[in-house]
Amino acid sequence: MSGSDVATTVFLTQLQLVTFLVFAPFLAATIRITKARLQSRRGPGVLQPYRDLAKWWGKLPVESNASGPVARYAPAFMLGAIVTAALLVPGAAARAPLAGWGDLLVVVGLFATARFAIALAALDSGSAFGGMGSSRDVAISALAEPGLVLALAGVAVAAGSTDLGTISAFGIIHGVGLLGPAHLLAAAAFGIVIIAETGHYPVDNPETHLELTMVHEGMLLEASGRSLATLVFASELKLVVLAALFSAAFFPFGAATEMAPGPIALGLVVGLGKMLVIGQGLALIDATIAKARIMAMPDFLGLASLLALTGLGIRVLMP
Amino acid sequence: MIVTPGGAVGADLLPILWVAAIGIFLAAAVTAVVPRLSQASPALSTAAALLSLGLGCGLLLTGASISWSGWHALGFATIAVHYDGLSGAFLIAFGFSAAAASLSVVGEQPRSRAEGAAFPLFLGSILLVLGASNAFAFLLAWESMALLSAFLVVGLRATRDVVSAGNLYLAMTHVATASILIGFALLAAGSGGSIDFSAWHLAAPALSPVTRDLVLVLVTIGFATKAGAMPFHSWLPRAHPVAPSHISAVMSGAMIKTGIYGLIRLAIDIVGGSPDWLALLILAIGAVSAVMGVLYAVMQHDIKRLLAFHSIENIGIILIGVGSALLLNAKGATELAALALTAAIFHSINHAVFKSLLFLGAGAVIHATGLHDLNHLGGLGRKMPVTMLAFGIGAVAISGLPPFNGFASEWLTFQGLFGAAGSGVLAPISRFGAAAAIGALALTAALAVACFVKATGVTFLGLPRTAAAAAAHETTMPARVAMAVLAAACLVLGLAAGPVAAALTTVARSTLHLGATAGGAAGGAAVGSVASVTATPQAGTAATYAALVVGLLLAVAIGVIVVAAAARSRAAARRVDTWTCGIAPKPAFQYTATSYSKPIRLFFRRILVPEREVRVEYHPGTAFPSSIRYRSEITLLLEDRILRPAHRLGISGADVARKLQGGAIQLYVAYIVIAVLALLIWAR
């Protein structure tokens, strides 16, 4: 690695770390605001997620008598895994800040690490709600995972590598010529996976505390104070990373291909803009369709896997 | 004893390691039956297993191979061994598993003296299987391994269930041996009667395609049965749980890997590849074993049965690697084939490490509570922190999470599949097969997370569900050390994925009979450096997994968050009861293993076909239940649809054979007359 490479890596890492971490609560806020407006409510202000996080972070946690080190340290493992994943996904440029140190499979693996941590922590307090949320979350993720990997496999096979920077650069070079059926099917599959992985309608209701329906919230029920702040922030950041992954893999247009301040600044603005669009899409879905029964998940998420497999099939059979 | 090539640094020591390992295993067997020395037997086995581990590492690092043949006195055959890199890789898997398992029982009394002696002999027979270089030596070691393991499963004072599990195992392992034996006979016939593997390899190109395919099918059936791949798996989830835990650890960690070793040795090294349809079939067997194995594992609530089904899953993942290697090799994509084969060998070693760890953890739980039903456990983490940590690390590793070892080998397996799916030389059906296998592998990995969150959480977290679970205690010091070493190995093999993959790529390349240096231009093989492993699925493009860096990043990120949280306030957290809607928390409120797996049971109901029976009895004349019985079972489709019909066919075939064997002397004389007449007519 030459001197300028090191400088680029350091610069992109700092940039991505700061923008993603600061942007994550904002993205969550925009989703909530749009959803509220669509439901004829005023909704909270843009700063509300930041205020919530600051409030929880300042509070001493209340721990269950039944729980131990797993519940105490799992939030750090979850956030740590997602922060690490955040640095392996291209943001402003058509290369990940830590390019060459991990590919899309590492990002998927780090998401699984985060899921393992939170699902395990939910069992530590001996609460029925924790078990309920945890068991549903791992089951839904199991259905979503083939769609996620197969969708990414489509673009990886096209680009000839699982390296996300290579995939982004490939997408930029080929431009709209890329937008064939294989690509669009995979993108649609990935969209469904984002919904499932971030707990939006029709898979999960991010605002419910009704035991019959909660998935993600069930796992947070016994968390409080700093632990809650860490877990909620990790979930917000996860959406940002998934959205960045989506853009990098399927719509990398706008990302900087040369490492100069101008293109990187532009790439950053375009990248964040794409995330906002994805967020608005989620808000629109949240506000307009009903939550599905958990029993409908195999159909909904199986659809994602089938779309992705069809896309990949087209790709490998008609290269 | 011959060492080739001579002169490599340290290579001269390898024969000494081998002889010492064999000798010490025999000594361990002898001491086990001598009353005053029997305590020393497990320690000797540990030492011999460590020597085997050293031998494996030595073979890999020096690139040397050792061979020996002897025992000509037997008259009709000789014992010949030849340990090369491939043997070395599997010796590492064996060494980890056997050393930890032996160490864990230091100071323990075996169920009987005979079993104490059979254990080191069983380990020694695996050591021989991995180096046997002619059919006689291989079958001798193979059969000893089968019989000794069957004896170790059943033991001397067995209940009916255990005997029936043992009988099933014995029957299936002999079907496997018979199938391998016929395959060997065909190979021997094709090479002018030689029983040497090297002669078979030389004669293989001259075999007729039909004979070659028949040989491959037979050895695939035989070795897949030993490996526990579906649909030849039904012995595995029955035999593993009933054996003592350290024996399950070796059976699952090392013994079933001899099936993988045999398949790679025969199909790739000796015969030199397979037709596309068989490679696709092996890929399909792998994918089905992986998905169905993990699905059934999620449904289990017996901790050892759960782990046994996970062995099927991991064998499936390994076979996906072997299958894609065969597919790619047949079409000349040799570098990619080496990548896929590297993945398979790496995963074999990794599975040996984490599965032995998990079985020893299960053994510690059973030791501490006398229970193996997850639904009766809970909260053991407070009493058994070392076991919880070690089991947790094993769970993370088997779930394929970075930066542990399971992820590294699954990453390589994925890369092999990506390469196959995008490869221009493969037939369309093969490319699509690889694409579908990507989905199967992803599903498997996600279900493994579900399963091990369940197994770890329900066992070690929450409140104890029974008095026995509440009274748990930490396991013995040797067992804790054994688990700690394996847990450390999970992390080290994960972080050192680069150098390990590089060493194993050399092995894979020589098994595929490729030149010593990577072609590069064609793209493909795994290239390891100190900190990372790089795969090149297509020419000119590469993907890298820098295990060490990812591990460090993760550690730094987690550390910063923990420190930041601790710095925010030093006061201890307030502790209260878990919120249970206003009533005092009870252990029964918790999700059990069965309830935890319910969403998956329902999502995959078309495959699992769950049956549920709820029977409520009421106090006469009231609406108050006096007893509620709940029964929930899943249907093992493959067993019902394939194995049971095959079993019935076998039984009716045996009935026909019994009529031929009437027992009357006249009948046999008649057979002889008919045979002689037939021979005379045929030879005329």
C-alpha cells in the first residue's frame, strides 16, 4: 500500500465513520416524520432520535436479577459488529474505506454476528418477551438470508468478484446497461431483505409493544439506559449500512471513482441522498400496507429468495 | 521408513512422531486394562494424539511425506502406509479432536476397563486410516475403527435403546464397508490385481468409463455413509447421543471426517475426478445435508442430538466444497477446483475443532446436571462460567461468524461456488447448481445462528428450569483445559486463516496433481498472506478477507463502546426482577428450546411436517384442567421416504435368501451339483 493509498484509506475511514454515525439517527427521524405525516400526525422533530439516545445513554441501566455478563456486553458486540461492517461498505466512493480487507460476505457475516449478540442477550433475562422476539428474529433472518446473499451473488458474479469496491466500479462503468432483468430482480429481492432486516412493515412494526406482534422490540424490552441506547443506535446504523450496501451493489451511480475532494464530496451527498430515498420508501410502505401475520413470512421472504435466485439464474445461464 | 523428499528441515523427525504415536496409543490401551495403571491411559492417549497433531503439522509445513510397509509375514498381503499432505491435514483435525477428548477424561473412571482400552485403539485405528496406502491396510484400519467405535457407543451394560442405536450403526457402517470393498475390488481388477493405491492411480486413466463411474458411485455411497451425509445419515443422530461425550466428540470431530478423507483420496487423488452428473450429485447431497441437517438440528431439544444433526450439516458444507471441486476440476478450471477443495479441507479441520469443543461442553453440562434435555436446563452460566464461555465460542464458530474459524472456511466455500457459478467453462446446469448451492449455504448459515442462539441461550442463560439445573457445578479441571484449548484454536485458526489457507492450498493442489506453483493467470486459488486470504473467482478480480484486521477492528470497536459506557458512570446498575406483567418471574415463563424453534417449525412445515398433540383432562364436571399433555414431533421425511423402504427391501431380500438357505443337507448338495454342472457347461 503506497503513501497516498494509506492517506485515502485513513481519510475515507474517518469520513465514513463520522457521517454514518451522525446520519443514522437522522435517517430514522426522517422515516418517522414521513410516516407521521402520511398518517395525518405531526410527528416528532428531526432531533428526537438524538435526544432519545442522549437521554438513555445518560441513564444508569436497570438490569434483571436473572441476567449476567451476556446482557451487559452483548449491546457492545452488536454495535461493534455493525460499525465494523460500516467501514467495509462503499459510501462516498466506489471503494470501501477499508477496501481489500473484507468483501460482501464479511459484511453479511458481521450482520450475523450482530444478530447473534442481540438474540442471545434477549434470552439472558429469562423473559418470555425476550424469547419471543429473539426466536422470531432469528427465524425471519433465516428466511431473509438466502435472498440477501443470492441478490449480492448476482452482482458479484457479474463483476467477477465479491469485493464491494470492484462491484461498485463495475456498476459505474456499465451504467444503465447494467439494468437488465437479472439486476432488477436482485435489487427487488434486496429491497425485501432490507425491510425484513430492519424490522419494517409488513414484517415487523417498529413502534409496537404488543406481545403478539413484536419482533425486534421484544428483544429490547429488558434493555435500558446505556444498553438500550447502544442497541437502538446499532439498529439505526444497520439501516444506514444496509442502504449503503444496496446503493453500492445495485445503484452505485454518483459514487466517486477518483480519490479527489470534489468527487468524494459529491459522492457523499449523492450517497446520503440515496439513503434518504430508501428511508422514504420504507416510510411509505410502513404507512400504506398492513402488517402481515408471522405465518405469511415464508411467502414474503421466500419471494425475495426466488427473485434473487431467478436473477442469479439469468446471470449464470445467459452470461 | 522412507521420507520424501529427504532433507527438509525437521522432516526426519516425522517417522519418529508416527512410530511414537502408534506406540503410545498401544501403551494407553495396555495401561487401561492394568488396574493400577489405568489412570494413566487417558494421559497417554492425549500425548499420542498431540504427536499425531504434530505429525500432521509437520507434514504440512515441510511438504514431506513418509511411507512404510511391512508385516510381510502375514503371507498374502502387506500393511503399507503413506502419509502425505492430505493425510497431514486430516491428522490435524484428528489430533485436535482426539487430544482434547482424551484430556477431558483424565482422572475419570471409564464405564468399563474394556472401554478404557478400546478408546486408544479406536484413536490409533483412525491414525492408520489416514495413512493407509493399500487396500488391505485401509480396510483393516477402517474396519477396526468401525467395530471399536460401535463397541464404544454401546458399551458393556447397555439399555435396549442404546443397543438398537448401536445395531443400526453397525449395519450401516457395514453397508458402507461393503460398498467400498466392491469399489476397491473393481479398482484392483482394473490394475492387474494390485491392491496398492499408487498402482490404482496409474491404472485409473485406462479404466472403462462405466467401471470408473461404478467405482466412484460405490465409494461415494460408502464414504458418504461414514461421513453421515444425507440420505445415508440415519445412524448418526442415533449413535452420537448415546455414546459418552468424549467419544461423541471424536466420532463427530474425527471419525466422520475419515469419510471425507476417503472420498477425496479415492475420487480426486486416485481416480482423478468424476463425471459431471456425479459431481453435481455430490454437490446436491452436500446442499441437502447442510439445509436438512441444520433444520432438524433446530428442532432438537436433546443437546447431543442437536449437535449430531449439526455434524450432518457441516458434512454437507464440506461436501459442497468437494462437489464444486470435482465439477471445476473435470472442466479444467483447476485453480478454482483447488480453491473449493481447500475450503472443504479447511472446514473439515474447523469442524473437528468446534464440534469437539461443543460435545465436550455438552458433556460438561450432562456431567454437572445429569440432564441432556435443553428444556430442563437454564441458567447454567452462573455456575459454569468457563463452560459457558467455551461453549459460546464454539457456538459462534460453528455459526460461521467472523473472525472465528467457521467463517473463514465458509467464506472459501462461498468463493468456490461464486467461481463455479460465474465460470464460463462449466455446463449451464452446473453453473445453476452452484448458484442454487449459494442460496442453500446462506440458508444453512442463518439457521445455524438460530440453532446456536437457542442451544447456548436456553442452556446457559435465564433461570434454571429444574432443581438439577440449579444445582449445577463446573466440570473437572482437565475438561475445562481441553475446552479452553479448543476455544483458543477456534479463534487462532480463524485469525490465521491466511497462512492456514495457503498451507492447505498446497495440499489441495498436490491432491489434484497440479504443479507446485499457482498458475495465476487463470484465476482461482486461495492465496494466503500473514493477515488475509484472497480468492480470485475470475481472472483478474480478487476478493480478500483480512481475518486478522477484521478481528482487530471488531475488538477495538467493542472495546471502545464498553469503555465509553463504563466511563459514563461508574455506579453499578440497579438490579430488579424481570418484568413479567406484574407477577413474580418463574422459570416456566421462559421460552424453552421447543418454543424457541416454533417459528422455524412453522415456516418450514412443508419439510418438517410437524405433528402436535395436546391432550387436556378436566376435573369432573368443571372447566379446570387436571392434566395437560403436550407432544410435538417432526417427521424425518428422508428416513420415511427413502431409508425405511430401502430397509424393508433389504429385509424381504433377506427372506428370499433365507429360503435358499434351507438348512437341509440335500439342498446344499443339490446346489453343489448345479454349480459344478454350470461350471462345466460354461468352461466347455
